[in-house]
Amino acid sequence: MASVGTVGRKRYRRRVSFNPRDIGRRVREEREKAGLSLAQLAAASGLTKAYLVRLENQTGNPSIEVVVQIAEALDLTAADLLGGPVIRFVGDDSDVPPSLRAFADEASLSSSDVKMLASIRWRDQDPPRTSERWRYVYRSLMMSRQIDAEEADAEEI
């Protein structure tokens, strides 16, 4: 798979390698990082739990459509899930405050995480001004996701 981009006015093409043996490991890591059970990921992605168990525990070679379904359910891009080049910032750079850029670099955030944080609408248009405050906001949101996942698991029982 090749990615094409520009730096200044210069175009570049970079080869992105993908090892199908790593996909199951990456899916499990990202699912656990998101605080989701297999059942929750299955429901969110439209795939079966049995398929996801096989994918995580055996080598798999899912289609790009399946990778996209899983990535979207995990709030990631397919490139993030496949271990491709991480796109740090989305949209116009002016939409991402410098303090958020600094935090995104420090924390190696995925493009979807940066997009999510940049999209927050703040009272009085006063977003965090330091990377430490962004870290606090990010951790709070991740804890909230984990609590939601735990509550959904409890409802399944």
C-alpha cells in the first residue's frame, strides 16, 4: 500500500508495509486500550464475536472493508490500526491549538484522538492552554469511555 502526500510543493510517495500476522495483535491492543469487550467491538463493528476472536487469536488477513469497520468502531483510522504512518493533525493546522499539537506529539495521539480533542467546543471559547491541561482532558475522556464500557458490560449480564 502506498501513501502519497506533499511537503511544501514537493510530492512524495512512501511505501507502507503491512504484516497480516500483526493485525490480530493490533486489534486486541486497540480494543483493550479503548476499554471494549469483544462483544462490544462486535456490536460496534457489525462483525461477529467469533470472527473477532479468531482474528485476535490466529493469524488473519481481513479485507480492507473489515479493517475499516473495526477501525471506525475503535474510533481510529485504518492506517492507525494497521500501524501505518500516524497522521498527527487533521484539517487546517490553525484548527489545532499549539498546546494541543504539543500534547499530541508527546502522547503519540492518533489522528482521530486529535480530531476529537480539536472538535470540543469550550465555554467562552477558552480551550486548554497547556499540554498538561490537554492531558487532563484526554485522560478524563478516556476514563469516561471506560466507565461507559463497564456499564455496557454490566447490562449484558
